[in-house]
Amino acid sequence: MPVQLRFQTGLTGADYVTREGWRLASLTHCPLHPRGGCGFARHGTYERVSPPGTRIARWYCRQGHQSFSLLPDFLAARFPGTLREIEDVLAAVEQAKSVEAAADQLRSDDVTLVSAVRWVRRRVAAVRALLTIVIGLFPQLLLGCTPTMVSLRERFACEHVLIVLREVAELHLQALAPPLGFKHPAYRGGERNERIQHEMGPDPPR
Ligand SMILES: [Zn+2]
């Protein structure tokens, strides 16, 4: 499974696709062997299902048998889609009377309420746990914040805060869980990244 690294593009998902942002990605040296000599080289790209047309630049270290990918800031890590889409789900839950009510509102007709609730709960659980950790990591900056979109958007005076937190928590991304951080899920018998992404949840219910 590739080690994910942050790609600070400043591009939205649509711009990244139309401008083929993966071509702008660069890794000047191997993260494992900064002095080189390990056969580190660009190793093509792989495709993400959503947003359609999104490709991710990849490198491979021959000596370390490890691939690396540069994930642009707008994308959720190891979840389908973008950080903004996940943030919208959390915000909808915060506004709704219950998780069930939010899931019912977000789902399309061909998705059962049970699976929509499961889909929403997975995102709520992952993000709330992350927000609690991030608030603890930056006590001075985030003192008094609750692990909610409303509270954190207000603190940073921004419309969408998960993408801001990817930058704020940059030094901790390898230790933080998806969808914000790049921590590896538990090793599961050599399954490939795509399959684990699929297990993390299907594409949005709308
Ligand atoms: Zn290397």
C-alpha cells in the first residue's frame, strides 16, 4: 500500500482534473533515502473514482519496495471523494435532529435508510475522533472548540475547515487517521488500497 504524502496544490477538485494537477506533483528525493541511490523514480499515476478523472501521482523506491503517492489537499484520504463532501455530511448531521434524519435527507431513492445511516455513521465516527485529537494537539489555537464543524469553522473563520486542518496538522498527518490523515489502516492480508477504499464506504448516497 502506498505511503500517502501531502500535495499542497491550492486547486479545487475541478481545477485539479482540468489542469491535470498530478502532472505538477513532484517529489525531489526518496522519503526513505534522502541521499538517493535507491532506484527512486516516478511510477505513473493511479485513478480515483471521485471526483471523476482524478489521478494521483505515484513514486516507487526500488530498494525499500515502497510506493509513495501525493494526495492533493482537497481529497479525502482512503475514503471516496473529497474532504468537502465529508464535511458536508458532518455539517448536515449537526443541523439535523438525528443521524437517521440526516441520512434520510442525504440519501437518494435507490439507497436504503439502513445503508445510508451506516454510511453517515462511518464518516461521523471517523471525523469526530479526528477532531477531538486535533483539538488536543493544538490547545492554544483550539482552546474551547468542540469537535464540530460549526465550532471549528467559526474558530478559523472559514467556510470549509477540514481542508484547513490538513494544513494546520501537516506535521501529524502520518499519525492521524483517514479521511484527514494518512495513517495506514491495519494491514489486512495484502489487500490493495482500492479494495480498502471500497470497504470504507461506497460513493455518496445522493
Ligand atoms: Zn528510496
